[in-house]
Amino acid sequence: MAPTLFMSFVRRIGGVSALAIVLSAGISAAPVSAQQISAFQQVLAASASENEGVGAFYRANGYQPIWTDGSDIARLRRAALFDALASAPLHGLPTAGYDITGLKSRMGSARTMADVAKVEAELSTLLVEFSTALQFGALKPGRVVSEIKREVPYRDAASILAQFAQMSPAAYFRTLPPQSPEYRALMKQKLIFEREIPAGGWGPTVQASKLELGQSGPAVVALRDRLVRMGYMGRSLTRGYDRDMKDAVARFQADHGLTEDGVAGGDTLREINVSMEQRLKSVLVAMERERWTNMPRGDRHIWVNLTDFTAKVVDDGKVTFVTRSVIGANKGDRRSPEFSDEMEHMVINPSWYVPRSIITKEYLPKLRANPNAVSHLEITDSRGRRVNRGSVNFAAYSARSFPFSMRQPPSSRNALGLVKFMFPNKYNIYLHDTPQKALFDREVRAYSHGCIRLAQPFDFAYTLLAAQEDDPKGTFHSILDTGRETKVVLDQKVPVHIVYRTAVADERGNIDYRRDIYGRDAQIWDALAARGVALTARGS
């Protein structure tokens, strides 16, 4: 705060202590001197410098306070910050890391300008920390799960404070959480669960290994009661597994990514018996994940939800194309990572250039035993020339010293099928066709080395090409029929988001659930719980 501004403030309040007005603590003291003003600036500079961005903000504004100058707007800012902090549980955010009680105590006991300066810096630091958590999540994703490679668009502290200082305080906090329909639906479901858990949730679990049409007995009654409480059936006194129950089970299966046969088998009963508390954890984790992707996703974008085994094209918020997918197997380094990038082109009739990790881990041992193994693959030298297998002693090479590459030429039997979709990234992940079509009929489709295989790659290609070709299907097949490897550049790059959501809003705003196939959401929940996020129950 500039000395002239501060002295005018002191004169305006007629010698009453600035601290009393600033912090509304009712403290009386002597008028403030120029020396004390200098002390305020010095202490604020030292305190704010503990956070580089906070320090940069105050250097830029000449160390003028935004919280403690006694103005109405400063009072509104403090009130809005503490109201926002009080709403943290509504968003499934922790407050344990914020010393709110201690801060209020220090505000009330401030006696010197140094005390006020420390409070000023502490309020700004608290604003930055909470704004970041509310807008982009409380956790750093890659620190919780190494396979989450997502780059969250964090903002620097100086820009956060500058925006806050220019806006209505209450309006500022309303801009921070994700504005997506997904986030609103998750928050609504969270409140429903918190209201219903004290009333017993979905009731007793179903004790059976399999139930189907025509059966009756206590287990069927328990299944009926649970389906009623979940909203899949109307109330009934029937004790038998009738057609209505079969239809209800099929609807449940559709909402949970299960085979829709209307039979309550082992997988279906396991999902039916998941507690409301566990589903609430999935919702809270999904809210955190939604904050990690709180950014423009693109008017047209591709959304790959690993747990759902689907890839979707989304235009202006509406799904315009969806296909089943196969994702990375749940073992070793095969799990598909999570990240966002931009699709730049497709390759029709692609060659498969075998990743080094697959060559050394899977194929080299086979070649050592039999030089003619994996004969569908070409072995090439550093200049791309084909190597005569008979002239190579494969047993002489280790995984580290093996000097060759491997390639599978274009064909219908190629591991990539007949088309691949490229968004160049350091993880070597892309979307592609596959000759292994039978895998798409399975309920759990985690079999690849990490890339995303598509059940309908041609239709996916037509959808992408429709933005730039009058006859996308004809264009695609005219290239395909040549049999030659051909790169087709997309006129407009398309953002690709590979995500992992076990709680997902459908088109009606209801929440569907998927299995935590890689165990990532369990890790995220544990990290949130360690930060102080708890399952809370609200009475009706």
C-alpha cells in the first residue's frame, strides 16, 4: 500500500486504529505512522514471497492490500472466501489442509501492521490454494497414479489473484467449478446419496450365486426389494422372478456395462450388491476427475472412456458416433494411459512398426528358439532394409543389444487392421482397426498392449472425413482399394481425450457405473480420504 494512500485512509477514520476497521475486530490503538506503513510493506513482501506467484502479484500492484484496507470490497472478499471454503464438502473437496480456525484467530488478534501484513499474505495464499482445488482438483493426478499422464491447465497464482481482485467476489467463485452437465449431475447424485445413506441405502444385499426367470424365494425377494430401491422396479408383492424383474435386471445391466440378458448372474449380482457408500466414492472420484479436465474439450472431440470400453465422437456436446473399443490389458506396462492430445491424420493400409518393448520382451525370445518364428513380420536393419533371418544369430543378442526393427506390411491380417488414427504422442498410443473382431463381443475388453482398438473403424473414419469430404465413404475406400499405405491429413485437428470414469452421467443426467478395471479410482479415493475427504450423510 502506498504511504499516501494509507495516510489518507488513517485521516479518514479520524485516528481510530486502522487494524480495528481492517479486520472488524473492535481493537483500539494509536494512529498509524509512516514507519508502520513501511513495516506493512516489508512484512507483506517477505510473507508473500513464500509463494512465487503471490509475491509477483503484490510486486505488480505496489504491495497494495486486497483483503485488509478497511473497504467494503475487502470485507466482501473475506466473506466470499470463507463462504467458499465452507462449501468445499459440497464439491467433495478437503478442508483439513487449510488452517481456517487459526487464520480467523490471527485476524482477530492482530495488533501491529506486521500482523496485518501476514494476514494479507495468508488470505491470498489460501485463495490461490482453494481456487486451484475447486477449479482443477485437490490432487495432482500423476502423483497418485503414474499412468495418468494428464496435463492439468493450472493457472499461476498471480493471474488468480489479479482475476479475483477485478471481479465481484461471489461471482468469481461461481466461475471456478466445472460448468459441464456431467459435473452438475455428479453433484446432484452426491446429494441424493448423502440423503439416502442414513435411511439404509439400497437395503440388504442379495445372497445368491445366480437368479433368473421362473425362480422364487427369499433371494428373489431381496433382489426385487433392492431393484425397487434403486429405481429399476415399481413396488410389488410378487415373490417370483417374473418378466418385469427380468426387464429391470436388463436395464440395470445396461446402466452398468454388463451383458443385457436379464439374468442376475455372478457379475450382475456383484454389481447389484455394491453399497451406496461405495457408489458415492465413485461419484466423488469422478468429480475430482472432472475438475482435472476442466478445460475446453473442442466443439468436435473424441472421448475414449477406458472403463466403458467405448470411443465416441462428440459434436457440440452431443454424441454423434460411438463404437466399442478394446483397451490395454490389466497387467505390467499394458494399461492404457490417460491423457489428451490432438488427432492429426489417419493412415489407411498401415504397416505395423513393432514397438521396441514388444520386440525385446515377446519376439526376441521366440527368435532365439526359432529364427523363423513370427514369420509374418519383416526384420529390418537401421536403414530399413529387410534382413535375411538365416544370416542372423539371434541367440547372440540381448534385449539391450538387439540392433534390428520389425515391421508387419499392410494387409487384412495386420495387427493394426486396415486403418489407424494418429494423435502423435510420446506414449505411442493411437486408435486403430484390428483383425481380432471376436474380442468386441466380450463384456470386459482389456487385451491390447495399450492402444485403443475400434470395433467400427471404417465408420469412425467416415465420421471424421465427413468434415472435409463430400463423399467420405467413397474417398476412404478409393484409397483402401489401392492396398498402399497412405496418410490422410485431417483439415482440422480433433482433440482426443482418453479418460477413466467409473461414474458417468447418461443423456438423461442419471449416473451409470462401470468397474474399476485398473484399480485407479480406488487409489484416487484413498488419496482424497488421506486429504480429509469423507463420506458425509445428511438427514432428510
